[in-house]
Amino acid sequence: MSDVTRLLDAAAAGDRRAAADLLPLVYGELRKLAAARMAAETPGHTLDATALVHEAYMRLTGKPSFESRSHFMRAAAEGMRRILVDHARKRNAAKRGGGKRVPFAEQCIQAEEPDADLEALHEALTRLAALQPQVAELVQLRYFGGLTIPEAAALLEIAPRTADAWWAYARGWLATELRKS
């Protein structure tokens, strides 16, 4: 059992010291995920990569035990997604005329209403997860986690060629779904 897995188990059991010892071991990877995601956000976003890492970390500690470092990092990418979507929903609720949707692009979505785009992507990704959970997880790791195809493939324990095929499928499926909405 690795140090990270042991600390994750102890933190889930309520050991505050384990949670504190865990952060330095995973902070670099979490920061990389957050920085990649925040680079896609519009300038002046009220969250920054550090705030995103800390919010995701706080939500993850004390949760049920994680099987491995990989499982923890996948959960962190999911947590960051939820934080950004929640943030976008709050901002859209305060705006009039929010909800404009645009097609999904492989690069980061850059439109006049990025919060609305993020909400639309989240809804489409949730629909994809109901049909193809592993494909949706790949999209989450790539888009919200900023991972490359080989990095995401390693976390999902699939071949890079499979991940590449799933990524192509997901881009087409999501583009179609976003055009519908």
C-alpha cells in the first residue's frame, strides 16, 4: 500500500493529521490539473488555480476511502468540474439572458458566455455519462483535468489508442448534443 493510499484511508477515517500529511504529496498534481483548467477560463475569473485546488481538496478529504492515487486524482478532476459548474450556475443566475450555448470545441470553449457554455457542457457530459461512463470520464480528465491522451489513458487503465478513439467519439457526440440545446 502506497503512502498516498494509506493517508487517504486514514483521512477518510477522520485522521486530521493524515489529511494534512497528504496535501504535500498530491498538491503538485492537483495544481497541474487546476492550472490547466483555469487557463481555459476568461481573465478575471473569481477563482484561481490555488483556490480551485484547495476547494477540491477540502471536498475530497473525509470522503469514503479511495482505492489508489489514480482513483483520488480522478475524483479530484470530478470535484474541480463540479466546483466550476457550481460557480458558473451562480454567476448565470445573477445575469439576465444567461444560458446561451455554443458548440463544443476540442480546445477550450471561448465564447462570450463561458459560464453558460460550461453549464451546457456539464449537462451534455452528464447525459454522455449515463450512456458511456468511461468515455465521459475520459472527457472529464481531458477537459476539466487538462490531461493528455496518454495521461488519461494511464489513469483509466486503457490503451492510448482506445483513449484516442473514445476522445474522437466524445467530441462528435458532445458537439451534436450541444447543437441540439
